[in-house]
Amino acid sequence: MFALHFNPGPRQLKWLKVVLFVVALLPFARLAAFTVADRLGANPVEFITRNTGDWTLYFLCLTLSVTPLRRFSNWNWLLKLRRMTGLFAFFYATLHFTTFLWFDHFFDVGEMWKDVVKRPFITVGFMAFVLLIPLASTSTNRMMKRLGGKRWQWLHRLIYVIAPLGILHFWWMKAGKHDFAQPILFGTVIAALLLVRVYWSLTRKRNQQRQAGTSPEPA
């Protein structure tokens, strides 16, 4: 592990959150500017769909990377930024889903549902989006207290299911074009972030077993 001595105070942390918030909104601002300037290309719906989908995955990767970065750097304050990155993942996922519901189906929920059931890549993408909803809706301190820390933690482990579903959705979407470069890149990053957690969990269990095995017998 490495440790760079950077421990921002409350005021510095507040400004870090402001900077992160502004930076996280830049892709949306760019998309809005391109829409107004008519710079979305020959297929605007595809441009918006691809852009919002990509940024959903970027923020999922960023959210999953917070814990490894914290453990490797000992920057515990990074945990205070994780909620915002997770909410921005949901924000861009909502834009991605809204694009599909609006421009592909003009808010016809029945037709949308037929598409969800019929096309596997849409099915898994829809599942990932639905699973994101309880995570976003329970992201506040009040909901954490209401659920209890342990139940809240188990619920938010759904991200370990959501991220692979997002990769599968992206992979199947790209399969028709035989363009797998981005899905492989995203998949590799997410696989590494999940595997390091599996390693830590196995190591922790092994250490607990060793400690239990070496504990003295009660008198």
C-alpha cells in the first residue's frame, strides 16, 4: 500500500464535492449544447443513447473504484465522495432509459415492455436500471438509519450485480456491429474491481479462521 498524506478538512472537502459535482455535470452540459447547436450527427438518438450509456458505465466504474483507492491510499475521506458518484451513475442511467422510452417508444409503456421482453440486451439493461432505483432512493443518511447499517450495506451490494449486467447490456448491443473494444475495456476494469473485493473477502475469512484456530481453549 502507499500513503500520501492528504487529509482535507471540512472546508476543503466541501470544495472537492463542488468540483466533483460540476465536473460530473459537464457531459450533460456538452450533450445539451450539442443538441441546441444541432451537432448530434446523422443519428441524434444513437448519439444520445451511446453518450448517456457510456457515462453511466464511467460513473459505475468510478463508484466501484472508491473502496480500492481508499484501501491502497488510506484516504478514508474518499468514501464521502462515493455517494455522489453513485447518484450520477443513476442520473445518466435515467437519461439513457428516458432516451429509449421517449425517442424509441414515445412513452408507450406497453410497446416498451414488448421490446424489453423481446430483446435480451434491452432486458438486461432494463434490469440493471431497475436495480439502481432502490440504491438511489436509499442513498441518504436518513434512509441508512431507517434500514439499519447492515441491511443498508447488503442492499447496496446490488451494485456488484448491476455493473456486470451493464457490461452484458453493452456487449450484446455492440455484438451486431462486431465492435467489442469498449465492452472489453469496461468489462476488464469492472472485473478487476470486483475480483479485488473477492480476494479481500477470502483473505479476511482466512485470517478469521486462523485466529479462531489459534485461540486458547476456554478454561
